[in-house]
Amino acid sequence: MVEDSASRRRRRTAAMAQAYRDSHEIMSAAMSIAIFAGGGYWLDTRYGWKPALTICGACLGCVMAAFSLRRLLVRLDEQSRRDRGQQADNRETHQE
């Protein structure tokens, strides 16, 4: 089956949208570290507990980022498996 330019454009646009979505999730993970560490620093300066809350905030931010990145990796793995399955189905269809 010959692919027309409109379907190629749609597929390319969908791939770009997926890339933006993935980069947004990665940036959100990085921002969670910065926000929690910044919040810990702010609480440290307010209550005078110097590095304790900054360290706790950074650790909490790292845990949140790890959960976010894990969710992203699971989704990408499922998508990759689904794409490989579709490619295998397409090969079987073309061979028949």
C-alpha cells in the first residue's frame, strides 16, 4: 500500500507530539527536585535549621522524580512492545 503525504504528515506530527510529551515529563521530574529542594531551603532559612530541610526536600524531590521517570519508562516500554507487535502483524499480513 502506498502511503500518501497526508498520512506521513500525520504520523510525523504524532511522533513530534509524543516527543514533546516525553520531554515535558522529564522536565517535570527535574523541576520537582528543584521545587522540593528550594522549599526545603526556604524552610531552613525561615526556621534556622540549616541544611536539614534542604536535604529532606532534595531527597523527597528525588523520590518524586524517580516515580515520575519510572512511570514514563513503563509507558515507553509498553508503547515499544505494542509497536513491535504491530510491525510483526504487518509482516505476517504482507507475507500471506
